[in-house]
Amino acid sequence: MRTTIRLNDELLQTAKQHALATQRTLTQLIQDALVSLLEKERSAASPRTVELPTFKGDGTYPGIDINSNASLRDCMELSE
């Protein structure tokens, strides 16, 4: 489909140079930029959520303090 857009001269010149440097046509550059912008805005507007499974349990084993690295390390060394 053909359409007309108006760009200021400096932006158009910069876009043409970038298209040439990246071996694309100006049309391809504009299409790539629009797709990128739309994907970015779509993902920012509705962040993807992931459902993670949860499990019920009895908690930790006796003597393990999950807030202490040293306690966890000691328990792991004992189990080896």
C-alpha cells in the first residue's frame, strides 16, 4: 500500500543514510522501525505474566535456618 508521510528534512536525510548503511531501502527501514516500536509499546502496556506452580509442604527440615547461609552450608555438608 502506498501512503504519504511528512518528515523534516534532517530526519529524512538521517534515515536515508541509515538505510544505506544497513543495506535496506527507506521503506524497509520505516517498516522495521514501526514494527519495533509497536512491539515495544505492546509489551510495555501488557507485561507477560507467568503462572508458577506452588506446593504446600511442612516447611524446612529441623535445624535449618533458611536466612543463614552458614546454616544451610553446614546442613548440606552433613548430608554428603
